[in-house]
Amino acid sequence: MNNRLATWFVTLALLGSVGCGIPKTHYYMVESPHGHPMGSGGVSKAIVVERFRANQVLLEDRILYRENENEVNYYEYQRWTSPPVDLVTNYFVHHLKDTAAFANVSQASEGLRGDYTLRGRVRHFEEVDQGKQVSAEVALEAELVDNKTGMHVWRGEEECSRPVTTRTVGAVVQGIQQCLDETATKLLASMQQQIQGKME
């Protein structure tokens, strides 16, 4: 065997050993809601949903965990299918469409105009560790703007913390899903009530 061929075999062996040592990356998603149309309870207006905002730590797809208030960490090989800001934005769009809360629902990225614009902020979307206690946390803020007047029609904020009994990333994701369901449902119910009250 010549030197060049021997070098190729060594290189391939090294690449193979490196490749086998890389852990598999697992991706997680949140399930979009499947609501029930409200019928006559909906608002005959169009709403545009802007991409939710967040601090830099929630703008990437790695799943975040905190062991204290002043430090954030990430799971390197457990990731969301999209950054939390996009998961939450899509969740709200699907929720509004599925419940027929408005006559028309679109995302701002589609370039359509609406009667109202929904803006929001993701404050928490993570695992929180306190000793042996693990919990899932979601905290959201949202506001509705009348595009004709530029006035704020409604503002709201909700947060949820749910204990995780099984210390796995899958269990944390399930807890975050439940907290997202809870906080988003409360926010949109409050918003819908405010809008209907102004139209009466």
C-alpha cells in the first residue's frame, strides 16, 4: 500500500470516528390549536398578526433552560422546529383562524392590510430548574392596535408555570405546550371581549 492510499484510509477512519461521536439532534414542535368556530360571536373585521418580539435568547431554535434568574443555558441537541417567537406567532394565527374570531386573519409578512394589528412579546418560553423541582414557564404580552386611528384598543399579559414530574426534555415541551394553550386562550378571550364590548 502506498503512502497516499494509507493516508486516505487514516483520514476516513478519523472522519468515521468523529461522525459516530456526534449526538442525534431532536426537534420539538408545539401543536396548533383546533378551535371551534364562534359563528355570530366573531368580529366582522380583518386582523394582521405581527411576528412576536422577544429578547435575543428566544430568537433561536435551541431549547432554553434556567437554573437561576441571572443565567440562561441551552440544550445543544434538543431544539424547536422554529424559534419560540415564530412558534407563538403561528399559534396565535391558527387560534384566530380556527375560532373564526375575525372575518380575516393574516400574518404581517403576507403584506395584507387589516382593520387591526396584533402585536406581542414572548417573555418566557423555557424550562426552569430550582433544585430538584423542574417546571415549564411561558409568559406572553399582547396588544391590539386600531389601524385606522393608531390607538391601542386592548393590552394584556398572562403567564403560566407548570411543574414537570418527569425530568425529560419531552416532558418540559409538553408543559410548555400546556402553558402556551392556557396563556394564549386567556389573552385572546380577553381581547375578544374588549372588541365586542366596544362594538356594542
